[in-house]
Amino acid sequence: MQINIKQLSPLAKMPTYATDGSGWFDLYSINTLPRLVQEGHPVVFDTGLAFEIPPGYGMFILSRSGHGFNFDTRLANCVGCIDSDYRGEIKVKLTCDVERDEGMPMSVMPGDRIAQACILPIPRVSFEFVDELGETARGKGGFGSTGR
């Protein structure tokens, strides 16, 4: 699938897949100075990119696993959902969940990978009120009802 991308800044980098097996592509920061992501101080990063996502698809942006495991840092909104009709710049807001007792807060250098994203099909569904729903073995069981 070909995705058209508009480069809004000369500093913007084309998204890349880190390995041949990567399912998600990396997005890069275009900040020009190092920035720290510390507890209580979320930071917005520009990517300098706008995407043309085909109708019937959406782009989903998630945190990079290394940010969470190594720095307790994640996307402020947990998951970014980009609709196919959005044509503005993709921005990433990172936040740190805890005051870091060990090591330094995460430092984002110019050109660092700040998030990962993928393009997925989004079916358009219709809705209907009904009197009854189909039966399942689970039924109304939730909140741990299936065990550990």
C-alpha cells in the first residue's frame, strides 16, 4: 500500500521500519534541541509530517516499548487514532508516569524515534437497536470471570 506523506519541515524524516519483521513504522521528532520528558511535564513533539490515509483505513500511533520499559514514558493519550480525512501535522505528546528514582529522565534528541504507528483497515459499520443479543458461553461474565 502506498501512503502519501507531505513533508511540512525540511527536518522531517520519512517513517521507517526498524527491521524486516517490524509491524509498526517509527515516527521521528523534529525538535532542534534535546528535550527531557519528566513526571508532570508532558512534552509535545512535532513530526513535520502530514499523511494522506486512504478512506476505509486509519493510522494508529502507540508508544515505543523501550520508552515504557526503560523510562516509564508513554503517549499522553495512550493511543493516537488518526482518521482518513485528517490532513494536519502528526504530533506526539509524551508523558512520564512516575518520578524516576533510578537514572535520568528520558531525553529526546533531535531526530530520535518518538512513537510507532501503523495503518489498519477500519470497517464502516451500521448500528441497530435489538431486543435481545445472541447467546455466548461467556454471557455477561466480565472483570476476571474467565480466570487468570
